[in-house]
Amino acid sequence: MTEHATPPELNAALDRLWKQFLPQIEERVVVLETASSALSDGKLSDDLRDAAHAAAHKLAGVLGTFGLTKGTILAREAEMLYSGDADPASAIQLTEISAHLRSLIAERV
């Protein structure tokens, strides 16, 4: 076994946890998609921006746990964009981040 290999028991436990938390993870991506769409339409409320910021923060933390390092990086980027006054110019980038996150999550399933 190499130094970085994960024991089969740990992989099985991570897979069980993934299945358990997948609905929450997907809900957080929906929040990001909804927020980027609202931002694109010029209708992003403070509450939705705050929800998107929180969702991105939580995704950044959890995705790395499941080996989705790229997802963590993308979620952190979204978190930064939603931390201030997200402007319509960011909407395309945020939409792309959401789509990429959805794709990474689908590949993990």
C-alpha cells in the first residue's frame, strides 16, 4: 500500500457519509444556482446573497472531505464573490462555478 492510499474501510465509511450528506450538498448547489440566476436578473436580495455565501462556505468545507479539492476551490471562489456586493458582472462566473460544482458532485456519485 502506498503512503497516500486510503484503507478500504475508510473509503466505505466516506461513501456512506457521502450518500447521507448528498441531499444537503445538492441543496446548497441549488442555492448557488438560484442566487446566480437572481444576480443575472438584477434581483439578488440580501437574504439570498447571504444564503449563497453560507452555502458556498459550507460546500468549501465539506467537498474537500470527500476528495473534491477542485470543488473546495470553486466554492471558496463563490464564497468570496458573495461576501461583498456581488455585482451583475460576477453572475456569469458564479453561474459557471455552480455548473462546475454540480458536475463534480455528479461525478462523485
